[in-house]
Amino acid sequence: MKAKPLNEQVIVITGASSGIGLSTARLAAKEGARLVLAARSEEALRQLADELTAAGRQAVPVVADVSREEDVARIAEVAQSSFGGFDTWVNNAGVGMYGRLLESDVEDMRRLFDINFWGVVYGSRVAVSQLRERGGTLINVGSVVSEQAIPLQGAYGASKHAVKAFTDTLRMELEHDDVPVTVTLIKPGPIDTPFPLHARSYLPTEPKHVPPVYAPEVVARAILHAAAKPTRELFVGGGGKGMATSGMLAPAATEKLMAEVALPGMQSDRPPLPEDAHILYHPSGKLEERGDYPGTVRGTSAYTAAARNRGLILGLAGAALAAVALGRARR
């Protein structure tokens, strides 16, 4: 399927009031896309819609909690009533959690899955139901931790593992049925967004990223690339790709390294966040792209740029290897 140019598209973005979603909304608006912006933070959404409208863009806010199926259905209804539908749906909304698995509250874990996993399920089902006749793109924002788990983010990683399995399975089923919907999984590494500040944390200090850390615009560019050019999956950041490859080639050694580096590396020298800082049960109410990472934040990723341009070559190579493996299996 050939996607429309961005300036001819209507794009739905969940989690649009913060971090990656906010960066993607602003960049998509600059490219001329019309936008349906969804998040729980009503005032922040209205600020964003006003900002984009003042710049001559078209953007409609929808206050929605993606853990509620009826809210997600309403996002699609607003897209239909405002623009006659949509061309790309981006499931971006998500929350984080830091803490040892055996010391984390189970109800908090359930709530994390309600947002991170079930929000993707609801969004994907609504998107495909609308796009299966007209064609379009579904983009799910996952994480590199779906490829290589890391300590202190076990519940978050489990939710992203679930997102990956759901996304990959949906892609196969739609391909089998010749449904003209491209299904993309974006897998960012550590990104300088308010993610650590908004996460549920059980740590004795404020959590922080382990470098290399990238700017949210790097992810936004990857998302919009997938919206304009059919893409199966895309890592954001060479560090994340390297971690995933290491985990595949040397799993035991990689897990040992993760334990040695991540356990101390995710804990800053700042005091712990206030109890009500996390957004598991309530919106942040703020319009913020960036977090407070104190180190170097990379504004580009050479790996991701190369992967975008080499997607066809990599895909053909992967298909050839898969064909060889299937041939051997049949014999």
C-alpha cells in the first residue's frame, strides 16, 4: 500500500500532550497534516490545539483515557465528524514504572497494563475497523525493552513485550486477509521526555535514564517516516538496537551486564519524587516535551536514519533468510 503524503493525511495521536506524542504532533503539523490529538490532560490539549491553530494548522483535541474502550471509540468518532476519518493512527500513550518486581504493588501493575497494553489493543481495533476498507497506517509505539528486558522496569517491559506480540500478530493476520493496513512497531531507547518524572516509582531516589539518551524529535521523525512510507518496525537509537542485538547473541552475558549497569544507573542523586507525581491514575496537566535528563541528549541517530533509508534492503535480506529457514524446516 502506498501512503499519502503527510500534508494530505489526517493523523490521530494518543498521548499527544507530552513527550513523544507532543513532539510528533508539532512536527506533523509543520508537515501540513491535520491532527486529532488525544490525551487525559484537557487544559494541556487545548493549549496545544490553540498553538497549532494559531500557526495556521488544523487540530482537534479529544480528552480521552486510552484504558477506557469507550473513550478510544470516541477519538475515532471525532476524527470522522471533524475530518471524515483518518489515514494514520498512532498509539503512543503510555506510562512507566520503576521498582523491583517483588516490591511493586500489583494494582499499580494492572493499571500500567490497562494503559500501555489495553490502550494499544483498543486503539488498534478501532483503527483497523475504520481503515480496512480505505487503507491506512497503524503505528504502535513500543520500546527497546520489548527486545531486551532490564531490571527495575520489569512491569513496564512486560507491557511492551505484550505490545510487540500483539502488534506482530495483528500484522500477520491482516496480511493474510489482504487488509490494506500497514502495521508498524516503533521501538525507542531512552528518550529525554518527562517519562521518569511521570512514572510510578518505588526507588529511593528520582529515577533517571541510562545513556545514550535521545531527543523526542528523533522518535517523532521515525513515526512520521512510518506514516508516509510503509515500515514494519524501527528502532530509535543505535544504543537500543545494540542492546537488543547483544541480548539475542549473548543473552546470559547481556543480562549480567544489565544488572550491573541498570540497577545503579537508573537511580539519580536527587531525592525521590513526591508520591502524587506519577500519572498512573491522573493526568499530568502539563504540556511538556522534555524531561530533566542532566547528561548529553542526542538530537539525531545515525542508526535510525540509516535504517529508514535501508528498510527495503534489510527487508529483502530478512525475507531471503526466512525463505531459507522455511525450506530447511520443510525438508
